[in-house]
Amino acid sequence: MDAPRSPANDKERAGIQSVEVGFALLDVLANAQAPLMLRDLAGAAGMSAAKAHRYLVSFQRLGMVVQDSASTRYELGPATLRLGLSTLSRLDAVKMARERLPALMDNVNHTLALAVWGNRGPTLVHWQESPLAVSVNLRLGDVMPLLSSATGRCFTAFLRPEGQLDKITPLLKEEMALAHRLGRADVPATLAAVRTLQSETRQQGLGRVVNVLLPGVSGLCAPVFDADNHLALGVVALGSSATFDASLKGPLVQALLQMTRQLSQDLGHRT
């Protein structure tokens, strides 16, 4: 016979409903393609604007949400970034990659980083700067463009169709439209050109840019695969184009590919 349930047990099992309700707002922001107006955010979360506003006030105090003073739109705040990065850092693939970066740094003497696929694209989750590094305006949590960065080209080429690949096309179209407005000729202008770039990247074995994302800066990003042949993360190397050897036969590319291929094997990937 089951023991009678006490009121305390019922209360614990019930949880805190207000937390669950408030999380709906964070979930909507996490999946949104851009910051949202209050009415749109509240509607997507299934609550009134007044009710949503009360939650958002508290979330802003905690740093979970920020509001742009000019547009009044809401976006996830720095506290959610810290939580997300902390979670990602606990993944085995990221942990194993971080442990191997110092040896790679000693070998290549260039700034290194790790990127994983986030809600809006490839996202930097770890950064290890070389003492000889050129100054680069990148930060943890930055989402890299798909066409003009080595990281983006790597993820665009190596994500599998049954993974996030179906989410890439809208992002590609947005980036191509922006490049067109800016008059840029150094990124693909059509989806057909993107497919050609993907094929070239796969043949190279890694993403590669020279003076594309940032003037005077070159970058490489090599893929790491898990046991299911899914892209687990990208290992990034970047530096001044004056000293960064981005040639496919060069020692930097070979060192990067050797490290990522060994890590893939250790994660259970088999070619």
C-alpha cells in the first residue's frame, strides 16, 4: 500500500508555476531570429503584454534579458550567455578540444578558438589568444557569418542534412542580401555559388578565408565529428595575413587537420 502523500510532497512536486510561465518568454527569445517587440514576444509566449512585461522587468534585473533603448525590442541578456557557455563547456567534445588547444598553440603560435552550432549559427565558445596575436574584435558568444568567415564556411559545408542544414538556407539568403546591399563581391551571391563554395570547402577539408571577414586577417576552421558523423564543433585558427600561412599545403593547415582528425577519432568518428 502506498504511503499517504504529505502536503509538502505535493507542493514540491507541483514546482513553481511562475518560473515555468516566465521561461516561455526566454524560450521564445532563444528561438527568435531577431530581437522582439513586447507585443510579439508576449503573443508568441501565449500571454498578455502586461503579464509579459512584469516578467521581463525581473529578467532585466537579473541580466537574463536586455531591452534596446532605441527600438524598445527585447533580446537575451549576458546572464543567459553565461549559462549557455557554461553548459556548452561541459560537453565532452568541447572539453576534449579545450584540453588539446595548448599543445596546438605551442605548435602554430596563432590565436585559436572553438565554435559550435547555436540557435543562430556557428558560435564562439572558447578563445585562446596567442601572445603574438593581431587584435581582433571578436568575443565569446559571437555568431560568425556563414559566408565571410572560415568558421561559417566550415559549418555550412560540413553540417549534415538531417542536422541543422535545413536552418541554414534562410540565414544564407539574409547574408547574401546584406552583402548585395553593401556591394561586396568577395562572398557568393547565389545559392548555386554557395553550393560551389561548400564543395570546395569539403575538398579542402576545412573552411578558409584570407582578408574576407576582416581586412588583414586570415582564418581557418577545421571540423570535428562525433561517433554519429555529426559535426560536433569547429577548431578555429586566425592571425595577421602577413604572418599567417593559410596555404592548404602549409604546416599550419596540416597541424590543424591532424589535431581535429585525431579528436574526431577519439570521439568515435570513423571515416
